Amino acid sequence: MSESKASVTWQENKAFMGVSPSGHNVQMDGGKEKGASPMELILLGLGGCASYDVVSILQKSRQEVQDVRCELTAQRADAVPAVYTDIHLHFIVTGKDIKDKQVEKAVNLSAEKYCSASRMLAQGGVNITHDFEVIAG
């Protein structure tokens, strides 16, 4: 097992500055005035993790990827704690001669094997679904 260390420091009101284990600053704001809320960052983290996997897998399969966008749609519980209950990831992959089968494989491998954020959230009870579309570039 590896250990990671991060810190979060209160700034004012509902605003906090996080410092990631790699030393990057991340502005957070529960009031959403100075930055994304912590729960929004969880959603973005999932999208970033899955997108990284999809791009990496497509590049390794020699697909000419020009752009990958992941649009996330999430539902949260009405009661406290207002956890995410359902998250849908829609990948839009643009490139030259991109094969649907390769994108499907990349999305599935990310979801089922590689994306740590996806696996962690799914094991915590979040229903995570995926789909994709390919646009000729």
C-alpha cells in the first residue's frame, strides 16, 4: 500500500485551499463562489480519472484521437448526507478513423478495471453508467 498526504486550510466563509499530494493548489468553496464545491471535485475527479484511461487505452490501440470530452450527469440523495446515488459518464471521442469497438473497449476497461475513482465510488454504492459517441475529425 502507498500513502498519500494532502492538506486543506480554511480561508474564509466556506472557502478552503487544498494542497494535493503532488503539491498542487486546489481552490474549494462550499458556497461555490471562489471555487468548486468538494462534492463537485469528486465528480470532476471521476471524470478526469476515466478520461485519462480512455485516452491512454485509445492511444495504445493506435487510434488517432484528437479530442475526448467526458460529460457527467449525477444525482444526489435528498437527505443528509447528500451522497451521489447515480453518475452517468458520456464520452465524446473525436478523431480520424476512430473505431467504435475500440472506444467501447476503452470505456469498459476504464470502468471495470483501471479507473480507481470509478471502482471506489461503485464499491461505495454509487450506480455508475457509461456510454459514448464517436465524431469523425
